[in-house]
Amino acid sequence: MERKHMSAFALYQTLSTDVPPTATKPTRQECVNGDGDDLDALLTDLAKVNNSRERASKLFQWLINPIPAKSFFRETWEKKPILVQRNNPDYYKGLFSTAEFDRILRQEDVQYGVNLDVTSYNNGKRETHNPAGRALPFTVWDFYGNGCSLRMLNPQAFSSTVWNVLSIFQEEFGSMAGANVYLTPPGTQGFAPHYDDIEAFVVQLEGKKHWRVLIYHLRFTPANFDQTNIGKPILEVVLEPGDLLYFPRGFIHQGDCLPDAHSLHITISSYQKNSWGDLLQKVVPAALEIAMEEDVEFRQGLPLDYLTYMGVQNSDKVDDPRRKKFFSRIECLMKKLATYSPVDAAVDQKARSFLHDCLPPMLTPEELSSSVQGASARWERGQVMDVGAQITTQTRVRVLRAGCARLCSDGEAVNLYYITENSRVYHKEELKSFEIKAEHTDAIEFLIHSYPKFVTVGSFPCESAEDKIALAELLFERGIIHTAERL
């Protein structure tokens, strides 16, 4: 695509000048109004909350305020789009900005196609313009100056604020919380009308963007659509800073910039591949394997002549009694299959996938000072200082976060999976785990179910004091537990 030259600094200056937004009255929508607190102050206050689940609930309430979270999950979640207009451009201030975008390009190793996409949508054609290699400001802002949209695919890898917010949200959703940042020039559009397989929270940070949300699409796999065949919107709005638009997975949507302002928004997403169907994909094959091993009915042969009356070429033989009998047998076996379903084992498979997807927790000052990450062991004045801090039976401990570790059975072994050593880059590291001795499983369950209470090491249901202390030391060294008082 032809590009005109403009200096990167000049382009960045154009991003920093905001045209005052004009009032736009959305049509055919649910609209509520609310006010908010400064994000930095909110995150500081949340760090003082003793329970990570409560922390997640409070942060989510801030995101959708003034809609009560309970009514949102009951009436809106997975059901319909909703709009929050606040008339408060500073509501989400501090979450992300064009200045942060520019800083990341200058200071971090941002790679095209991995961390950044350059896109355009003109005359019904969606294109990606990614060169190879690192995305440097000179080239990136040149693309932007020539009408291309910029999508940062994993801002949590570079922004500590986005990392903090998403690592908290993942406890609210019980599913990976991700984010993309979209920077769009005035008067342009970067993407074709499409739908996604995630629950989307569109947070407008700067400028304005015109959105159209259309009908729910029944297909499962995300897809793009032609502008001419998507129909009329069920919700149409211009988002301004401080506004929020939520739409469930499957709703067709498109956004474009008005001529008088650029747009910067962050889409917070969750619930990808977290449906009943996704769970059953793990349950059914395992159930069938068990059933064929244990139940002779599943091993009995098919009728000798079934190919003569079953299959597509025979599907119009609706009155053939053999077909009715065949379907009846399938229905009977399917019902029986449910009795062999290893549901808990399948849920543990889903849980392991979720833990692998998770961001590591961004520790609060209290968590840092009382965990292995903040241990005072150091080199000072030519020698090692403060090593070998002792855990005793009187030491009070708890798991670092409510969902930071999970006990799972892997055949004959029982392993503890944990997220405290995960990377901020998606799946950069393998999920960490280690085997738990059979005599220690009760103690691990006790710790997990005791959260958010601190319990003494001496209260672990282990046979000896030595076992209790050894287990606590192991969990402390892996960053899975922290102490009530600094060691």
C-alpha cells in the first residue's frame, strides 16, 4: 500500500491532540450512566483487600458500574449487548493510552504478527500489512499516518497496569482474561464486520468510535462478513472516552472512526472455549473409552446389513423399521454412556488448560513482602545475608491467591499445578506442576479450602511435624503460599 512520509514524532503529536467529542444519541439500546474512581487509586485500595475473589468482584463492578454485577450476569451475560455511557472521559484513565503505546514501541521488543498487527479495511476488503521483524516507531507511525489501524495483541506483556487488571479479572471469570488494544486513525476502519468467540468488553479510552452491533450468528467459528449482507444493527452508538460496550460472543459487530477524531480502545475478553460443548469434548471420548472397556453392549457388533438402510443414501427411508430400531439403540447407548462419564477428570483437564492460560498474579505489597519473591536473602558487604529463614509449626500461611493452584489426578499420580511461575506472554512457558505424595494430598486440599484464612503449619493434616514443615517449605519456595508475617 502506498505510504506518504511523515516523521514519527509528528505523527505521535497528532495522536495526542484530541478533538472534543460531540454528543451522540444512540438508538435501540440499553443505556445507563455512572461515575467512577481513579484507576490507580482503585488498584491501590484493592491491594488492601484480603480476599482475591472479593478483589476480583470489586474490580469487575468498577468496570461495568453502575450496573450491579449480579443483575449483569443474570440478565445480560451471554444474552445481549449493553452500553454504559458515562459523560466522564477520565473514568478509565490510567488503563492505557497512546503515550503508553508509543513507549512500548520504543522500549520493548514488539514483533509484527506476534504483538502487533497493522490492518486496513477499504472497499469491502480487509488487509494485513505486517512486515517481518520488530515493530519500530518510525515504521509503525508511518503506517498509522497512511490510514492503517494498529492492534496490539497482548498489551499485558508490556503494561503492568493491564497485567494487574487482567490477572484480577481471571478470578472473576474463572477463565482466561485477555486484551487487545486498537488504535484507529480518523475516518478509517481497520476490520471487516465479524463476530468473535469471546465475551467482549469494549472500553473507550481516547477519541471516538462508531459501533454497530448486529444479530447473533449461529455459527461457531469466528468469521468476517461482507458489508452488504449483515442487515440492520440492533445497537448503534458512538463511544466516547469513559464509555463501555459489552457484547457476547457470536454477535456480529463493526467499528469505524469518525472523520474528526482518532480512536483508542481496549477490548477485554474472556470465556473463549469455555462452553458445555468444550467440556463434553473432553468427557465423551473418555466416557466411550471406559464404556467399551467395561460394558459388553458397547462392544457388540453392528447389524450385518446396516449399510443397506443407514447412511445418507438411505436417509429417505423414514418408514423402514430397521432405521427406527437402529436410532433407538443409539439413543439407548448414548444415555448409558453418561453413567461412564469421568466428569471430574474432564473438569480437571479444563482446569489445567485454564491455569496454563492464566497470567501470573501481580503481587500486592503485602503479598510480595510475605512470599518467596520478597524474601530478604541477599548479597551484602561481601557476604550472603538473611538466608535460611525458618518455617515452624507456628508459622501461619495460606495460598497466595484463591485460584493460584489446583490439585489434579494424572492416572496413578496426583500433581499440584500452579500459576505463580507463568509468563505474561501467552503460553511462553509450560504449566508448572509437581507430584504430591499421597499422604500430603489432604494437607493441600486443606490449604486450598481454607483460603482466605491463614492457618498454622502445625494444623496441616500430616503425620509428623517434619512432614508439615517440609511441605510448607516446598510450597513457599514455589511461590504458592505466603506467610501472615514476614519471615
